[in-house]
Amino acid sequence: MWRALLAGALLALGLAAQADCSDGRLPHETDARLKVTRVFDGDTVQLEDGRRLRLIGINTPELGHGRGPDEPVARAARDEVERLLGKGDAPLLLEYGEDTYDHYGRLLAHAFLPDGRSLQVLLLRKGLAAAVTVPPNLRHAECYFASEAAARKAKRGVWKVAALGPVKARRLPLDARGFRILRGTVTGVSRQRRATRLSLDGRVDLLIYHDERRNFTQAPEALKGRRVEVRGWLSGGKGRRPRMRLRHGNNLRVLD
């Protein structure tokens, strides 16, 4: 019995050691072991129980899926996930997020291969994804941004494609939507009923909701006149400037 327990403990430690960074290691206990039946793109797959899984903490370029052109590197990200999963015989080991589902009804989880490697970290280190933090799913966030930094320094994948960012906010088309990494100067700050609005080069509105200010180490008002890099999803309506909701300080970097 003791030998069996020791063997199990050593296996758990071995799997943890094989993960690509200390903060992204395979937890001793996972929430589920499920096979993947389909890979939609680099950050979304379908599981054997029918649910769609959206990987926490990363975003990969979008495939057109027949509705438009693929974004650069999108196919490479999908193909890498398919390669890592092999024929789909081995299950993914899932660690659920604090928020278990997103507003599209997709399962949210950190995913690990059977040998303990983090799927998110593998994609980030190859430059096939960008890190992004969406509260309250903060686990492994530092690991993901550190993994991205290695790829960014080496100019791998998305980091050698000018269209994927960082893009200068003043050059952003007014109809731009979806995930973007932007750079610019905060030219204005105004406090509204629900959020503080920062104007980025007078081209993009950045929104920090009052109940999420605690996720930032610096007060939004102190950013006026500063050059920043931000990341997140752009939205907007006809005749209105693009807007991006900033939910965590990881998604905002002061450049000077």
C-alpha cells in the first residue's frame, strides 16, 4: 500500500515538474479528464461530452470559418493544438476556472496534456497566442504573461506580424472589432456613472468599471498623458468610436 501511495506521489510530482513554468504546473488534482473530439481554433475545442472548452488566459488569432479571411497565424495555432493532441486518444486534464462558463456557455478551464504540460503555456511560448487576464480567473496569469514574454522577445508567431499588434491606436480603423493589442497616449480621463473612461489618442475609449478598479495598482486618473499598451476585445456601434473594457492591470502596461 505504501509503495502504491509513494508511486502515485512521485507520478504527481513528475507531472508537475514537466509543466513549462512553476506557476502553470499541473495541479495535484484536476476537475476532469476528457477527450477532445474537434478543434475549432487555437483556444476553443469540443469535448467528448459535447461541451465547448475555451482555454483560460490566452487568445489566439481568429479563423474565418467561411465568413471571412483567417487572421495571420490562426491556422498555425489550430494545427499546433491538433498536433499536441495527436489522434485524440489521450484526455485533456482540466482545471476549471473560478468562473466555470463564459457568456457564450463555453466551459472555461486551464488544460494540461497527459504528461503534465500546460497547453496554454505551449501555445504562448511558440508565439501562437497572446496572454490576457479576465477576472476572476486569475490562476496561472503570471505564468502565462511570462511565457508570452519569451516568445515576444524572440519575435515568434504573432509577434512578428504587424497586423496583430501592438498596433498604434491612432491608426486603428473605426470599424475595428475583436481582440487587439494597442499602443497610444492617454489623452483624456473622465469619470462616468459606472466606469472611468480613458481616451487613447482620441481614437479608442478604454473603460475601467468602478467595481474593478481594485484589479489595478495604479489609479486610472494617474494615466493621463502616459503612453500605454493595452489588450482586450474591441466593441462599438455604428458612428461610435471603438471601446475596450479593461478588467485587470495585467492587460495595461505603462510604457513611459
